[in-house]
Amino acid sequence: MSVLNKLENAKVEVKVTVDDNIWKEAQKKAFNKIAKNVEIKGFRKGQAPKHLLNKHINEQSVYLEAVEAVAQNELVKAIDEHHLELIDRPELKIDTVNADACELTFVCPVKPDVTLGEYKGLGYKVTKPRITAKEVDAEIEAMRERKADLELKEDGTVENGDTAVIDFEGFKDGVAFEGGKGENHNLVIGSGSFIPGFEEQLIGMKPEEEREIEVTFPNDYHVDDLKGAKATFKVKVHEIKTKVLPEVDEDFISELKIDGVKTLEELKAHIKENLTKTRQEENENKALDEVLDKVTKGATVEIPEVMIKNETDDMIKEYGQNLARQGFTLEQFYKLTGQSEDNLRENMKIDAENRIKIRLILEKIAEVEGLEVTDEDINAEYETMANQYGMKTEDMKKYIAKDSLAYDLKMRKALEVVKS
């Protein structure tokens, strides 16, 4: 038998009275378990008569062992009885424990209640994308940039856009500092990859020319000793390389290896189509963000800290996986940026809270609207995903659990309600 009481901060307490027969049986098993390890002179371990064992076994240890044995089952029964959705491990309190009775209280963090505001007819509207000829031309220029060759500049000086091959060494108060030296470094002028003001001061230099330049490190620089500090760099230019863009001709278009694209007009049409798709997705996401913002502002939900922590943990894990795909680790990221995990966690906290709130609201909308996901829906989605990734449907089912896919589909249906 259990009684439920709601507490603040998305918690409930469940008071449980353990059935008499279950409690007595639990005590017997607890006593026998402890007795197996009791040594009494003249008897094999655990084989002494019960009246002697009683003198050596503390009754409180029996009760605690018995509580440990029954607590999990009592919690499971209470969760089922009251239809609880736990979001973290509960806290166990022992209210009464003796030979005749066991009364327990479980303080359970549960999924918070959501009070919905308006969530329909909030003006979901997607702006139709319009791609201009100027944007198409800009994309072609970007393609030329990616296909460009670097040629040695025999005459002339460093200009914006050139690549300067340089030696450099930095000094603060006349003393060279760690990490401030490089040799034969290829620096693209105008890339903004060096300290502000550094690249601009190389413009006009000739090959083999040496120069001292003055810079000031940003206040948010990742090395504490250099934050906001003035420094002098001794720089020598070895070579200057200039970028040579290819002509947009048949050879250039052929090297792009785009199916069905052989002429400039076909290339422009292809680019326009891709830009239209991308812009359409951007406009849809923007419209959805705007309407979800209205939905969340109209709803009331108190999100417990444990949910935010768990969500942040997941986000950091995702971030680490994304870095790993680029060949980096979180440790390298922290070192490079001067951040710590605490900094990253704090930066992600607001997004984590927003993600949780949207998810809880969509779950509530699905509940209120009675949205269901059928086996036909799930099988159709498996087939769609399999076709998208060039896999067999049965193989796709091995990678994505049915329950996970069903949840995603239900959330999509809830989003469609919001967009209506």
C-alpha cells in the first residue's frame, strides 16, 4: 500500500507500508544471509544454532538488510500504481522499521507538469525563397576560390588576399613568450587567423624584408599573461604567393564533376536549385523557431536542475563526438580556447533548458491531442531512412530502436499541430 504526496520542484514522495508477510519473509532471508558469515567457536561458519546466532547478529543489521531487499520491489510497485515517470534516482527514507512493521518513503524526481497556453493558429508562415543572379555568381566565385592555384609572386609586395611565407617571433616587454614563434608559416593576408592588426601590417612588404610590428592582444585571449597585453613581433617575409583563379570554362565545369552539368547555364541552374533548397530549409526553421517561441512563452513548466544537468551532459557528449569527427578531442578544445568544462556547461545551460522545455511541451501536446504512432508509420519511416542511406530496411532497424523512432515520429506529429 502506498500514498502519494506532491512536493515542489517536480518531486513527489511516496509513502509505502510493506505487507506484513513480505516483511517477515524479508527478515528471515536477511537473517540467513548475515548468518552465513558469522563465525562462532566450535561451529563451522554459518552453521551454529539459531539461539547462538541471535546473540551475535544485531537486529538493526537484519532490518537494514531486509529493507535493502524489499525497497526496489516496493518502488517498482509504487511507480506502476501511481504511473510515475522518474527522471533521476529516488531518495529512500526509512520511517519505521522493527520486527512487526516497515514503512518507507521514496522522494522521487519526476517529469514536471506542463500547463499549455495557445499552441495552434500562431502564425506559422514560411517565406518563399528568392535567389538572385548575384547570389548565384557569388557561389561560382566561391567555387573558383576553392579551385584556385597559388603561384609565386616574382615581383611586387604583400597584398590583401596573398599568402605570405613568414618567420615570426613575439616579444612582451622585450622577452620572447611561449607559443609566439614560427618559421616558414603560410599566412593568408585578410584571413583574420592572427592577432588583430598583425596581418594588415605585413601589407607592402617585399620578399626577404624584415619588419617589427606592434600589436595588442584581445582582452579575451586564451593565454592569461597575454590578455590585453602589447607585444612586438619580429617578422621576415620569405615568399609571397598570389592566388590565381581558374576561368569558368568547360574544363572548370568538368572538374566540378556534377551530374548533368556541362555548361555554364546548367551550372547556374544547379546552383540556384541547391541555394533554393537550402534557403527553404532555413526559412522553415526560422518560421518554426518563431512559432515555438510563442508556444513556450505561453506555457508554464518548472524544469528541475537534474534535467538541465542531464541534458547538458548529453549536449557536451554530442559536442565531443562532433569534434572527434574533425580529429579533435574535448581536451584539445579546452586547451586551445582557454575554456573549461564548467565554462562550456554554463554556455550550454540556456540551450539545454530550452530544448527540455520544447520537448516537454510537445509531449504534452501529443497527449492532449491524442496523437498516436502506428506500426505502419514506423515501418514507412524505416523504409524512407533505408532508401536515404542506401541500406536494407532490416539493417536500418538494427541501428535505430523502434521506441526511439516512434517517439521522434510522435514529436513530428506534435510539431505539425503547432504549425497548423
